[in-house]
Amino acid sequence: MSDTIRISGMTRLRNYFLTGFIVCAPLAITLYIAWSFIRWVDSWVKPYIPARYSPETYLSFQLPGFGLIVALVLITLIGFLTANIAGRAVVAFGERLLGRMPLVRGIYGSLKQIFQTVLSNKGDMFRQVGMVEYPRKDVWSLVFVTGEKDTEIGQKLDKQGDPLIAVFMPCAPNPTTGFLMYVRKSEIIALDMSIEEAARLIVSAGLVAPEIKKKIVVPSGIAVEIGNPPMGTLPQSAAKPKSQPARKRRTASSLPNK
């Protein structure tokens, strides 16, 4: 009896520890990454701040995050100045100088195009999540569909009614690296999961999978998700119970003769 109680107590302690670890580990890792980012920005910005403008000159302790605040203010101010005619002229002059440098112009041009595509409101970087059969038959890989754009590759390899689509196949557990592939539209199986859900699935190496969104096809032919419908949206067949047929009464004339 004592051995059973001891085993039960150890099992509870182990479950408590695992529960606490699941709660504390993501929080600790997030705080560590945020703290490391703040210190990294401070180490770049603080050396260029004059001592008379630094609050650490007047305080007896360091103030973390001041460099990050200064960097955000400067970036916002540069964006405001660039939006004006004078600012655009200065930026164009600087880009012309960089365009004359053989090695720097390629790096700057590529980085600028990437940031404009990712951060622009008009850019549709990843539109949908899909699956393609790669690297062999019956083996499927998760891909991000970048969009159907008219490119030289598509003009030379497209088929009528089945265009080539650019997809990005990320690598687990680091979704920032992967392969760019051009796949036929008919060979891509679209998924209902969002980009964020697919990214979590890749980072966790398949451990954190999104919930399955079950759908049914209503008589009108539209697929809807299974769930409790809101008030007032029940179909007539479900909102009103079917009327039961009236029971037949047996009269005296219908009784069998004894």
C-alpha cells in the first residue's frame, strides 16, 4: 500500500513539473530573445549618443532599451523625411552613389527589393499554404504559394490552362531557409490552414499541428464548417419540429367481430 502511494505521489510531482515546464519554458525563451534583441540594439546605438543626452550619465544604473527607443525614433524620422521631395532627392542621390559600386550595388538592390516586397502593404508574399509531391512519389512537402505572376519562366514553360506557380518550400525547424520551386498549378493541393499555423507546424517539426476544420456540404452545394450555428440561422427543417401524423382512431364499425 505504501509503495502504491509513493508511486502515485512521484507521478503527481512529475506531472506538476512537466506542466510548470510547459508554461515557463516558452515564456523564458521569449524573454531571453527579447532581452538579447534589446541589448544588441543598445550596443549599436548607445555609443553614438552624446553623453549629455544619455540618461545613464545622470543615473547610477544602466537603462536598458534606451538605444532601441532612439533607433525607433530615428527610423520614423528618416521615413518622414524620405516622404518629402527633399528627402527623396537625397535618397536618390545616395542610391546613385551605391549604383556605381560593383559589389555593393548588387547587395543593396537585392535587399531593398526583398524588404519592399515583404513590408509593403501591396505585396502578397505568401497567399496560401499547399502541399506538393516532393522529393518522390507519395512523399509530400509543405509549401507556401507566392502567387501567379507573369515572369519569363512562366512564358517559356507554361502550358495552356496549367500555369507554373512559384512556391517556397521551407526547411524545418528554420522556416527562413528553403527552396524556391516552380510547380504546375494542378500539382498543388491547397490547404485550409493559415500561414501562421503552417509556420508553427514547421518550427515544431510537426508536433504543433493545427486543428482539423471539418466541413460538410449543404444541399445548396456550399461547404460549411461543422459547428453550432448562431441564433436565428437554423434551417427551417431544424428550427421547427416536423409535425407528426395524426393517430387513427378506431371506431366501433372498424372493430373486428367476435
